[in-house]
Amino acid sequence: MTNEGVYRILIDNFNYEDTRKAVSLIGGKCLTESSGGINENTIRKYAECGVDYISSGSLTHSVYNLDLSLKAI
């Protein structure tokens, strides 16, 4: 497999085993990123699959906003 200018491949919504296989198939020819269903409980297992980057939406999915503007003054 040649990368033909591909910088990074997103491995999205893969389980651990499939992520490990994908990283192996890519073989370091470009960077890899894993995302989809990754949270604080699963992040270590995905990191152990050998990906270069991990994205986790769970960091922002349950955050409540708070308006700290000074409009009321």
C-alpha cells in the first residue's frame, strides 16, 4: 500500500480488534486516528491498538454551558 499523499487515515467506529488490524494494514505509511464511541473508559484500549491520534466526543457531549457575559451590567 502506498499513501499517494495521504497524511492521516481516520479509523472511525471500529472495535479494538478491527482497529488493531487497520493499524497493521496501514503499516506506518501514514498517521492513524481513531474515533467514535471512545470515552475515558475505553481510551487506553484504543491507544494500545497503536493509533497515532485519538478523538473523543465524550469530552463535550455532556457539558453544560454557562453564559458568563456581562450583558446584565
